[in-house]
Amino acid sequence: MATPPISSLGIGSNGVLSYSVIDKLRKADESVIIKPIDNQIAQNKTKLNDLSILTTMTASLKSATSTLSDETSYLKRTVTSSNTGISVSAEDGTEPQDFTFDVSTLAKRDINESQAFNKTTDTFATADDTIHLAIDGNTYDIAVTSDTTINEFKNEVYGATDGKITASLLNVGGDNPYKLVLKSTDTGADNAITVTTDNNSDSDDSNDTNLTMTNIQKAGDLDATFNGVSITRSSNTIDDLITGVNIVANDAVSSNISIKQDNSAISDALKSFVDKYNDLINNLNESTKYDANTKTAGTFQGSSQIRSLKSDINTNLFSVDSKGRSLEDYGITLNSAGLLEFNSSVFDSKMQSDSSDVENYFRGDTNTNGFFTNYNDMLSSYINPGTGILTRFNTDLTDNTKSLAEKKANAITRLDTKYDILTKKFGAYDAMISKFNSSFQSLSMQISSMTNGTNK
């Protein structure tokens, strides 16, 4: 028996075997088979989203504990100078100290100027000659001719002296406005410039080289005292007096310098730790809660991974170590709402009185880990790539979501096949019913005709 076209489904059975019936049957199957999978996928997506937020919060908290457990945080220094004429900087780890620095004379460059020239193209030699520029124990030679202009000579100086002498032409005004200026690149008495020539104007007027240089600033060393001890340097920048300290003298003045430990980075990290902890614990409380009245639960209520994180960030938070110390001694306390508070005044006082104790409790030493070193390690165990508890939890949820999506696709395929077959069966049954109905109607008409004939 041929299957009737789909459009005729239900006609033969007066709608008993119709698409509406098939749809109702399929929806009933989907409610039992597909909907539970969809619910699981939706729950996993919610968990993945909320887990991402929790992981980010945990990483933010770890950022603060990393700073507090890092040795370099305790090596930072601040420097103050009582006079801006002397600036001082100190490298991390420099020994805290106070000292006076008194500059009597600044180091100077050597500056020489020539006689005046009318034009930059003026020449100054009447024959071939060699000009000798002596500086810092070295002599540099520049060959000139009667055609060499003062500007051309100026352009030769820097390269010929390996950059030790700079040259420039200044327009000072007047009838002969141009003067050649030679300046030592570096300061210090050893950088005095001497200019001589092979041809001497006193020996032979036909071979004169007319370049007369006048010293207008004499090269000199820095003279200063450090805590009353005299020192001399060729430069106004001193980086070899105290290990890790750079002193720049900008003026001949006296200044009191103070190098101290920089507490701001540690204090900021403590405040960040408190803020990030409170953000994380509030999120954990919300995601793991259960309301018995409404019978509603947070996203991670019953999750062992999240319950473990919540327990670990609270465990031993205010425990007392072998020396009787706890976070409360350094300004961190727990309020009635179960959140942390930070008193910076208590911390600053502790740092001023015994900064080494703060570092020992926070970071530890070669023998024992400090509080934040242990706390940082604990947080790492949750968010380390590949091995972290939250990282693996994320992987499990992602894999499970993919598996559920495949399971749903397979279930839909099976339902499609099932209802394709059912549709064909309905069509066949519908055609049979239609044929039976047609045959019955024909028979009914014959019986009726025979009956009517008999009655006449």
C-alpha cells in the first residue's frame, strides 16, 4: 500500500492520526529526554560564568599576597633632600641612612672662544697647517689649508676628537659677529682644552694660522664634603660614594639627605589584600548559600572545590604563630560582618618600630615561610594553569558541557528518526482507515439501496 502524501495526514482518520498528535508525542519525549540535558547545559554555563568570576577574584587576591611575600617589596626606598640643589636616588635594598652633603664648587666644563670673524666662510690659515687639540691626556690633529673656513673647521672638531670636544659658531653681534666656541663634553680638571698649531705666527708671517682661543671657563672638579669628609669628583653626578646611591649636584649648596624604607607599597598591598578578600568571601558566601524557606541554592552549593576554597582562605587567618604574632598585630582585624578591616596607623607604627619583624612575619626567612608566603602558595594551588583546583574544575565543566551537547545532538537524531518512521506509519494507517471508510460508505449505500428496494 502506497504511503499517502504528507499533506493528507489525518484526513482519512478524521484527525486522529495527525501532525498535531505527532507533535504532542514528540514534545512529551523531548520533555523527558531533551529538557533534562538542556537544564544541565544551562547549569554548567552558569557555573562556568560564575567560576570565571571567582577565579578572577582569587587571582586578584593572590596579586596582593604575591607582593606581600616578595622580598623586593621590602627593599624599596624613599629619599628626601632638604635642598633641591642636590638630588639623590637610591636603589632597592640600599641601607637606610641619613647624611649631609655640602657642595663648595661644582665640576665645570672647559670653554674657549676664538677671535671674531666677519662671516662663517672666513678662512684663518695662510698655508697648510695642523691644529692640535689636547684634552684628557690625548692630542687630536686636524689638518687645515688656506681654503679651510671657520665653519668647516667647526664641523671637523667633534668627530676628530672622538666626541670629547664640541664646537659651535655663535653670532654675538657687531661688525665681526661670529666666534668659534670649543667646549669639553665632560666636566673635570682633566678636560681642560689646549689648542696649538704647527705654524707659529711669531716664526713666519707667510705661514700664519690665525686662530686665537681665549679660555672663558676653566675646567674644574667638584669639591664637596660627605658628613664632613672632603671628596673630589670630575663629575657633578656621584654614583660611587655610597653603594646603590646616586647623587647629583645641581648647585653649590648644602643638604641633609635621608634614605628610608618605603612602606607605601606594603601598605597598599595590605589594603588591597583586605579589599580583595572581602570581595571574594562575599561572592563565596552568595554562591554557596542555601535558603531552607525558599529551597533555593547558590550556584556552587554542595561543590567540594568551592567549599574547599572558602575553607582555605579562612583557615588560620588569625592564628597565632610560634612568636605569638597574628594579623591583628599589624592592623588587620575581622569585623562583626565577617569581613576584614585594615588600620593603616597600626601598621605604620609597627613598620617604624620594627620593620624587620613585619617582613619576617609577612614573608618569612630562609628557615620559615611567613604568613603571606603560605597564603600565596595556597591560592596558587587553586589557580595555577593546568594543575589548579579551580582550573581543573573549569576543565571538567567545559568537557561535561561538550559531552552533554553531543548527547543532546544524538538524542535529537534518534527522535528525528523515530518520528520520521512514526509519520510514515501514521500516513499508512491513515490511508488504510480512509480506504476502509470509503469501502464502508459504499457498502452502506448498497445496503441502504437494497433495503429501500425491499420496502417498496
